[in-house]
Amino acid sequence: MPQQSIYFDEQTPTKRVQVLKVYDPSFARACFDGMEEDALTSLANSLDLESSGGLAWEDIEDEAREDGNLMSFFVVLEQMPGQETALYVSPDWPSAEAFARKRL
């Protein structure tokens, strides 16, 4: 299985924002379950769904397939002193990058 990699890494004086490409569906699912409403709305918009209320984990899994059973996800992490939080998970790079840039 491929290893996770960093696709985006920027920081301000108070925080660091990264986008990781990960291949672990369990980790991605945990991130999805912890997403707040604004992140869910951004994700639903990127997947052309009408609202975040119609967004299900299965939508993410279907879009995350790369080859056969291999799935990849882009996770936005925000790090502040003493705290790291997964804010967003997406099957596509452009939406993850856009969300990460909004956090800076």
C-alpha cells in the first residue's frame, strides 16, 4: 500500500495547515465523522450534492477509488500549539487545497 504524503504545507504565525494524501479508509472515515457543518457543506458542493445533509460516507468512498480496491483521500489538518485537528476529508485534491487555503 502506498504511504501517505504531504501535498500542501503552509503556516502563519499562529497555525500550520497541511493537506495529506492518505490511503487509510478508517482514518479518513474518522476525519469525515468529525467534520463540522461548514466543511461538510464545502465537501457537498465540491461533489455537486445539494446539501451536506445528503452527504454520506459512501459518496466519499465511491469517489476515492483509484485502482480496484485502492482508495485515496485528501485530509486537511490544522495544527496550533498543543493541538492538531483534522478538519476536512475529500476524495479530490482541488477541494482539499481550496479548503486548506481558506483556513490560513
